[in-house]
Amino acid sequence: MTFQLTDSEISPSTLRRELLSLSAGGYCSYEGWVRDHNEGNAVAELHYSGYPQLSPAIAETILEEAKAKFHIEDAAIVHRIGLLTTGDIAVWVGVTAHHRGDTFLACRYIIDNVKHRLPIWKKEVYTDGSEAWIESNHCGCTDPTNLEHHH
Amino acid sequence: MQIQILYFAQLADHAGKTEESRDIDYSSPAQLYHDLKEAYHFSHEFTQLQVAINHQLSAHETALKDGDSIAFLPPMTGG
């Protein structure tokens, strides 16, 4: 299980290859993208700021929790920091398991916890030049069984 | 005692720096944050923040020791 904090572009196809395993029956991934709007504001770019000395330990805890809760083979998290523009991938999560159900549940568990626990912060820069730090991630859906929750 | 303070996100913007060293004569993270909040007009209350001492998440009431680093972490907003 691995974690990377990177200031480079995230390549899902490369990361997927690193998880390939003949004993796994399925793979599920999540990509978080920089979208062009938030709460009525037109977003031009995002600045992600991280705490590199702390984030690996937190990520490792989240991955270990996922491994303990679900029957998975492997899992990985990559989060990008620095300046991102619309369409960029900000975060990637990949999970492999013998069966599909656990890949979905574990992937959901990991990304939900990444958003709330990994020491990373984002500042939105709007198309009018103004900017604002996001004060909280609004979706509190940390229950991976709550798949009915709509964002 | 000397304490190294790390600033992230909103706190770094308000402080105008990402780290500094301060000489304090108390060991309470709450007291330190109170002093920093006054100096830099931070908007967060101490209870809204997590505390990392020497790059490990720590209880708010942990006593600081000479040479420690501390970071006050706003709610995380990655993803």
C-alpha cells in the first residue's frame, strides 16, 4: 500500500499498472478533478498546500484502516499539491481485491477519509481574480455503506 | 524555551510566513495559539484546529518542550 504527495501531473494509467495483480479479481479507482465552479463561483485554478512531514503517516493509517475493514489486496493514494487548473486530477485512489464489492467500498472509504483527514488544504482562485481558502469539505459521508448519499 | 511554529493554508497567509521560531515561557499550545491569534488575527478558534507536535498529531493539552515544533492545522480540505 502506497502514498505519494506530488507536484507533478497524476497519470492514472501508470498508477493502475502498479496495482496489477494476477490474484486480484477487480480494481476500482477514483479520480478527483478540478471543476470549473464551486457554490456559484467560476473557478479558474486551485492551489493545494500540504504538510509533507505529516501526510504519509495519516495516509498510511487510512490505508491500514481500509485493509482492516474490507477484504482488499492492495490500495494506493496519490494527492497532488501546488497549482492546478480546471480538468487536472487532484487526487487518485486505487484499490484491488478478489471481489468487486470490497473494491468499491474500500475506495469510497479511502477517498472520504482522505478529504477529511489528510493534511492538505485548497485555495480557490476565481475567474474574476479573487480567491478564498475552502473552510471545510461539505460532504461528511465517512460511512462507506452510505452509498445512497448524493452530493 | 524555543519553539518552532509551522503555518499552513489560511494561517500561513495571515501570518505572512510558513514558519518562525518563538521563545515562550509557558508550555500550553492553547496559550501559544492565543498569542499568535492576537498577533496575526487568525480567524479560527483553537478548538477548530488540530495540533501537530514534531510532525505528529497530538492532543490539544500536550505540554510543549524546548526545541519542539508545532503546527496548528485548519480543517483539511484535500481531494
